[in-house]
Amino acid sequence: MRSVVAAIASVLVGAAALSAQAPERNTDPPPAAAPPSCADTADVVRRAVAYVARYGEALGSVIAAEDYRQDVLGEFELNPFIPPPITIVGGIQVQPAAPMSKRPRVTSRLRSSFLFIQIPDGPGWVGFRDVHEANGRRVTADVSTQPPLERPDESGLERWRRLSEQSARYNLGTITRTLNVPTFALLVLHAGNQPRFAFTSGGERRVAGGAACDLRFEEQDRPTIIRSAVGADLAASGTFWIDPVSGRVLQSELMAGSTKTGVASKVSVRYERDRRLELWVPREMREEYVAASGERAQCVARYSDYRRAEVTIKIR
């Protein structure tokens, strides 16, 4: 049995070792003469979009080790004599949340190799989660049972959505979600998607990576990038923390949906500089999902051991 990543590499184009042919990649632009202002929203967006374009080329052949914990809390049994309060999950109104008399919990711990690739003519990256250990037990994937990477007459967007769903096959619970790819929010800053969103400035703030511009976004166009399990539009909103000089993304927060539409979701990602790759990479991803039924999923993924693939990876 071959691993999923090995199977993917066998059908992807490119055979020369990256170490022998890939030049050093610098995702940062030349320094500006004067520090840009976070109040100039259009300029911050322009720098961030340019950074993401360069970043995609640099990240498109990278593999990381992923340690992914999922906690799913079951349906709430509400006390009929106490009206349930409304809680706020990252700006999303969630009802009901409490009180409850029973709250079963199920936990899953996955250890995987996570492969970043880009889909030609698609909206951006897709992540392949090659799970090799689940709850302490070795997982052997039979790639003969996996859906094909390509289908005739399939657009890049359709392929991206299908492969995202394939990568989410180890998700725990009944909540359908394909947002658990750490670079998902960067689709907002993809050159082809950026006009779909309205951006506003939240000023300047301090984050772990230093001073950052608080760049807020809200999806305006339909159909939306994120869809519900039944195909309904789910407008995305959230915040990026952007380095004002380079346009580098230091942190992201993406929200979509509500309990009225089925599921409210929030995904936050923190980036750090990787010395081996000389690249800012996702270091931690935190997710929270709340369904109308009361089911709640809380997940944390941590990434380490970033390295370049041994072959150039690109879907034909």
C-alpha cells in the first residue's frame, strides 16, 4: 500500500529534484522609501495580493507534519424552563449554547503529512491531509479506493472543491466542513477573488510578528466561495493582520455561516517564519464550529518539520 502523498506525487508532473533546480525564493518586495500607512486600505490590499501571488509559488511544493486534534461535543439537551442565552463566536450570533444537562464529547488525534499544491485555473491552494496515525494507531491508506485527482471536463474550481472534500474525509462529527486547510483564508487575497470582497481598515495593532495592519473583509458577490452542505451561499468575513511593508500575512481569521443557515464557523491561523525555508508558514490553526442542533466542534492543528517536496508538484 502506498501513502496518499506518494500516490499523488506519482501522478503529478515533475521529476527533477527541487534542490537541484529551484532557485531561492524571496516573497518580500524591496523595502519602501517610507513606511506605508495602515489607513490606506487600497495600498495594504494591493501589497497583500501581490504577496499572496508570490507566496503561492513558494508554498506550492511544501510538505509539513500536522498534529491535529478534534473535539466534538454532542447535541445539547436544553432545560425547557430556562431560555437559552445567545453567545458570540467571533462576531457570529450562536443560539442555543447553554444551559444543558448532557454534553457528550468525542476526541480524535490525527498525525499526518500535509501537502500544499495549487490547482491550475482554480481559486488557489488545496491541501492534502495524508493521515498516517489516528488516535495512536497506524493508518494504511488504500489509494485504489480514492477518487481520481482529475476528471474530464472538470473546471479548476470544481476540482479544488472536490479535492478539498476528499482531504476532509477524516473530519470528526456530523458537521460538514472543508475549511480545515490553514491557507484557506488566503483565497480572499487571491488576485481572481479579491474583487469579490469589500475591505476596510481596523487601524494598526501589535501581533507576534510585529506591527501589523488590521485589514477586515466581507464577501459581496454571489455565488460565494464557501457553500453549505446543500449548496447555499455562505458569505465569508474576517480579518487579516498584514505587515504594512511587505504585505505578508501574519495572522488570519475567517468566519462564515450562522446557526440559522446550519453551521457557524470560525478559523484562525497564526504564521511564523521558518528558518529552513526562509518563508512564513502556518504554525497553528484553531477552528470552532457550532451547528443549529447544538453540536460544537473545536479543533487545533499545529504544523512543524516544513520541507520541500523531492519533486516539482503540479497537477497536469
